[in-house]
Amino acid sequence: MQLYGLKTCDTCRKALKSLGDVTFVDVRAEGVPAEVMARAFEAFGGKLLNTRSTTWRGLSAAERARPPLELLAAHPTLMKRPLIAAGHDLYLGWDKAVQDALLNKE
């Protein structure tokens, strides 16, 4: 299982602590592989972009109009976090539904 997020993100830290044996990938330092990002965009669409972030608010209108995958490649911190890849399944965020799906899988 891989968790894509930021090491400074409280939500990512909560998910890491709860999940235990997971590989953490810091999107600021390492980015997200293009194929994972494409699958995530296919699964979650516009929900993958965090339009409430400081990074989003700092973008110009022209930048915001770029295709989402281009924006995420240029600004990985725009991704809603965490993005969790568990086998072929992808999960976005750390809400009750994601927690139930991942923590009660055994």
C-alpha cells in the first residue's frame, strides 16, 4: 500500500499512524507517478484538485484554467490528500468511508 501526501499534512500523518505498514511518498519531494495520477483523475475527477488550498489561491486565473493533470504535475501540492493506492484500488482523503474500507479489510 502506498500513501501519497505531504509529510507536514496532519491528515496524512493520521492516516499513516492508523494504517501502519504503508509506504509514504512525499508528493512535494518525489511527485506522483503519471500513471497513478491518471488513474486517480479517472476515478475521482475534479475532486482530486484541492481548490481550498493556499497553492490554489496563489494561482492566476490563466493557471487555474489549465487541464487538471497538467496543474497537478506542475503543482503536486494541489492534490487532495492523502491519495492511497491499495492494490488496484485508490482512495482519496481520510474520511470515515476510507477508514472503514482500509482498516476493516482484514
